[in-house]
Amino acid sequence: MTTLVRGRTVFTKPNDRHHWEEIDDGAVLVVDGKVAAIGSYDTLKAENPDARELGNGRQILMPGFINGHHHVGLTPVQLGSPDMPLELWFITRLVCRAVDLYLDTLYSAFEMISSGVTTVQHIHGWIPGNLTQVEAGANEVIRAYEDIGMRVSYSFALRDQNRLVYMDDQEFVKLLPEDLQPQMRNHFDRFGMDLDDFMDMFSHLHEQHHNKDRVGIQLAPANLHWCSDEALGRLADASSKYDAPMHMHLVETAFQKEYAKRRGGGTALEYIDRFGLVGPNLTLGHGVWLSESDIECVAAKGAHICHNCSSNFRLRSGVGPLNVWEKYGVNTAMGMDEAGINDDRDMLQEMRMVLNAHRTPGLDDSVPTAAQVLRMGTAGGAQTTAFRGKIGTLEVGQGADMVLMDWDKLAYPYLDPDYPVLDAVIQRAKSDGVDMVMCAGDVIYEGGKFAHVDRTAALEKLRQDLTRALTDEEVERRGLSKALLPHVQKFYENYFDADTHQPFYRQSSIY
């Protein structure tokens, strides 16, 4: 099918922090799911008179957005887990219900698509069971994205040690009161995947899905504390063998920075670099506590960082040094993690968060710009996924992933006609102004309706599923969470070196 998508203004790609490419009264010609031509609407219309036409000429046409870091459907808050410092929040997550993975994935996909997201990097994890059971769950997540029509770069996070706190599982169990130890061991025993299983699962999913247009499979070393040296080495080998991207949480908090110092005597980045992990295939999630020399290394080796601004605020992790990353030329993506600041997956809201959260005092040109934020949400994010080189901009040969937004709605009742259009979009556009979302040439959302999945029916099934009584296992986990919390809090209260006489939040950061 040949389709002509028209825009009052067409943003094709960001070039740098202050420059981007745009066409007034432009259009994009789509053939077989890819961009075939870009130019003025009048010219392309005359050359393709029989093409199906989308867009009324009063809309902004942009590349589809990329959520570069995502985990779950229903948010932790919806499932009973309040925002807390990350290390304690892991414990409160134990209260969350077991959800239908297909319906749960659809829930957040509805939110992402309706704010213009066409591609998601889904970093999965913490499914109990053996290899067969976990792999079945992974395929349910992938099936949901396939059914709704968006792209997914899927990975299952590898964790083979230190699954609760930053120490060996069984050593931590010994620190607990005797009456709590059996419950903790029982919880750990629910997770039956070993390192071989993790690697087998990656190869199975890669073989099954890697040739699909809208599904990519990648690797996810979950974090330094969660991965043994053997795991780090095998992940590096697999990434090289398959040329597979990797997404790794790293130094999200000051506690993780301290863990790395204890484990290797230096920084977390220095440690994983010993295994050949740092390079163009690696994206670091969060990176809040990277040192300046770490950032120089990331830039020099062509690795990437995914900035999760809302999550960092909500879980008290710190403020990622985005301006420093930009100064060194690090390619940076943008992710909403578990949920954005409004406890949803509104990419337009997250863009505004990033634009404004790093406006440090002064008169210099160091703070984020609209073009920079657009790059993070499109071309920058694309480089961190399994679709790198195929999406992220509107250029001939690229995948036809795009979003149409109502200009009149964001400009009403008045907007100075000389105000830059891109700045207006980043600062004012809301999800209720998203008129159409296309992925691989397929219109997956238009006029508030999803083309391939009945949103009302899916959410009602999800609601009904969660009205059931708690299972015995869910009741046990809730009790375990409540009992564990004071012991985990005590563990971290004594985590830093006593001779520094400083709490972690006074330890120096570059930002």
C-alpha cells in the first residue's frame, strides 16, 4: 500500500542540540512499511495522486518516539508498592500481584502508543519458574506487542546472584531471624533459572523472533551486583557472536557505586570494561553515579546511556548528569522505566521533565534544548535498540514510524506565530493531541482508537483478573515484604564506610 502522510510541519530528524530538519506543508510517502520519499505536500501529491492520504494539513508530523527503558504494565503503585529509595523499594515490590503478562503488557502499550511511542525497549525480569515457564511468559509479552502493532526490542534481565540485597543470597538469609529464614529461602527457590538457562532462553528467543520486522531480541545484564563474573563474560561473548545490543542498569544509586568499589576496587564501569562489555553494543540504564572519567570512557568507546528522569526522582536515586553526558558527546536515550512522574507512560510529559530537570543556574549554553530532547526520544533511543539504523528518523529507507499531532490544540487559544514550532511541541503538546500513530507503515492508533486491539475489552479482562482473591503465594509474599523491610533497612544503614563519617548523599557527585 502507498500512503501519503501530510503535516503542517514535518520534523524529519534532529541534527544537533540547536538544529533539526523540518519541512513546512510537507509530506512523507510510505511504501511497504518504509519511507519512500519526503518533500513538499504539493509535489508528492502530484506525483502520487492515487495514494491513500492521512493528515489534514493542520498537524505536526514527527518520527515515532522510542521508550528506551521499560519493564511492566500496571505500575508498582497500582499493585500496592509505594515509591521508596530503590534498595527498599525492591522489598516493597514483593507485594505486587501476579498479573496476566499479555494483558499487563497491553495496558502500558495503550498508554505509550497514545503519547506517540512506536518502539519500546522492554527489559523483562523476575518471573518465577523454570526455563520453560519463564520463556512462555516472555513470549506472552512479545505477543502482546505484536498484536497491538508496536515495535519491541525485548530482553530478559540476567540475574544470577545477590537477588535481594547487595550481598550473597544465602549469606543474607543467615543475617535474618531464624523464623524468617525458611520464608526467604522458599522465595529464592521459586526462581529456577540458572546461568545456562538464561543463555539458552536468549538463543531460543533470538532464533524465533530476530527476523521479524517489529520484534528484536537483545541481552540485558541486569546490573553489576546481579551478575557474576562468569555471567558478564558469557554476555559479552553472546553480544559479540550475535551482534546483539545489551541494556544494563548501572550505578543507579550511591549504594551501587559503593558496591562496585567493594567488589573491584574502582568504579562499576571500570569493572565491566574488563570483560569487554563497554562499546557500541552497550547501553547503560540510569548511570546517575558515573564519574567524569567513566563518562569520558563511555563516550570514547561509543556506548550509550538511557536517562530515566522520572524514575530517578521517584526512587530518590539522584539526578543523572545529562549536561555532562552531552558535553562529552555521549549518545543518550530516554526511558520511562516503571512509570513516569504521573504514574503513567506519557512520553510527551517525560520529554518536558527532561527539558526542565537539568536547567542548572547560569547563562551558559549547557542546558537541554528542544532539539536535544527530540533526539533522545527518537534517533538517540533508536541506537540503543535492536532496530538501530532502521528507525528513529524520517528518511528514505527508514521504517515508517511516525506520529501526527494536532497543532491547533497545542496552540489554542493563542501562540505567538514567531515561536519555534519544535519548542512549542516539546513544551506544550499533550497526549490528547496525538491524532495518529503509525508503525512500519501500519496505522495502529487514530482518533483515540487502537486499530488492532479492543482497549476496553482488554482492560476489563485485566480488571476482572485482579478482582480474584489473593493466592496463598501472594499472601505469603506480602507477609515476607513487611517482615523483611526493617532488616533490609538496617543492612543499608550500615553499608557505607564508617570512617568517612558521611551519609551517602554527601559523597561527591559530578552534578
